[in-house]
Amino acid sequence: MTEPAMQIVDSFGMMAERRFADVWARTVLPVRERRLLLLGLLVGQGLDDQVETHLDAALRTGELTETELREVVVFLLHYAGWARGARLNDQVESLIERAGRPRSGAAGHAG
């Protein structure tokens, strides 16, 4: 019987994944604070795809509530700039809608 062909091993990917897991597993800062730091950094650098991933993880795991995500938007609008803050707001509101949660205070506002 012949052995199956050996698949290419992504050693860099495996190493990077392990390193990130080590950083997230450290206990000096709670995961929630790490997530907030990372979100600020990613928004500030305009890395929207990664922001989307971490917003989803924060909401899904309960690290941040909808209200807290919206407060992150308010805070980062002032420090990351209005354009990046507006993009973050769109990402947060889209995530909340996809998660089946209505926008708070959306009813009764004139457009």
C-alpha cells in the first residue's frame, strides 16, 4: 500500500497561530481589554477586514455588548478620525443587524 501524498505544511501559519494564541492566553490583561486595545489599533490603521473579525468575536463571546461597541465608536471617532470612525460605526451597526439585534433608538427618528 502506498502512502498518501504529503501535503504542504504551512509552518509559518502554524507558528503565527501559536504565537497569537500565546499572547491571548496571558493573564495580566483580561481578554476583553486585549480586544479593546486591538480594536483601537486596527481602526487607527484602517485595517477594516480585521476590525470586522474582532467586532464579531467581541459580540459573539460576550466580551462587549452592543451598547459597549457603540461607545467604542463614539470614543474612536475622536481619536482615529471621523472617516475611520464612520466606517467603524457602519461595521458595528451591520454586525448588530446581522446578529438580529435592532438598532437602539432607531424608531421615531426623522431621517
